[in-house]
Amino acid sequence: MHHPHATTTALARTPIESRALRLAHGATPVAPGLPGYGCTLPIDAQFIDMLASFRGCGGVARTDEALAWLDGEVEQGLSKLARWIAQRQVVSFEWQAQTWLPLFQFDRRDMSIRPELAPIVGELRGVLDASELATWFSRPNSTLEGLSPAEAFQDDPISVLQAARTDRFAIEG
């Protein structure tokens, strides 16, 4: 069951996404003198790639959107979400001073972390930083027959765990 806001986030483009896509495809900036307009840095292209990759498995949400979906008091939800991010219990990445959360990792009914995620993140937490971890989940993986770990996670989290172990061993040498 999809959360009503998650569908909007997953399918519709936000103004930031639309602007980034237009700039990445050579559109002339509307306000070239304003910050954030007029140049597409490699990080912008990475962000667009992440959006595209995660769109097929639930999309992404900014922390304020995820907070709105958490059950309970706002202060309690903020504390929970901040702890998840700080302790790297969830996959997250930064773009334009905001933290983004891929939604594949959450149970949409209550925005709890899917329990299958913990061992996968645990395998990679020591060898990848938060951004690298998000990238790992978004890129096709040969161990997963070309699916990204985020795509494979929905139906086969055990294979994603095996891919994480394989990649951790490769990184550690």
C-alpha cells in the first residue's frame, strides 16, 4: 500500500527536480544570477541519476516529508528520524542542504524501517559513507543480475545482503 504523499513524490517532479532536469539538458536558466541557477555541477547530475534510479522503487522524500508521515508527535518523530540518519540506520543523501531518503527502505503504512535493511546497511556502513551507500543502492549491480540493490530489495533482500557482502569484501581487499 502506498502512502498518498509517497506516490506524489515518486511520480511527480518537484520544482527543484524540474529545474535540475532542465539545466542538465541544456535549458537556459531563468535567473542566471541567482544561486543554484546557471551551472550544473557533477553533484547535480548525480542527484538527477539518484532520483531516476529510486523513482522505480518508491521514489525519495525530503526529511520534512518523511517526518510528516511518521506516526506520533512531531518532536518524537523528528528525534526518531534524526537518530536513524545520524546512526546510519537508513539510507540517505544530501543535496542542496537537504537530506533525502529513498522510500524503498520504509514500510509505507507507518514509515518504519523495513527490518531486512539493517544487515545490509551493517555490511556496508564501515566501508561506505552515507552518500556512497545511497549511490550503491541506486546503481545496477552485477551480482543482482543488473538490478540496483534498491530494486532487488523489494522481492529479494537476501540477495541484496549477499551483494553487500561481496562488495564489502571487494572494497576491503
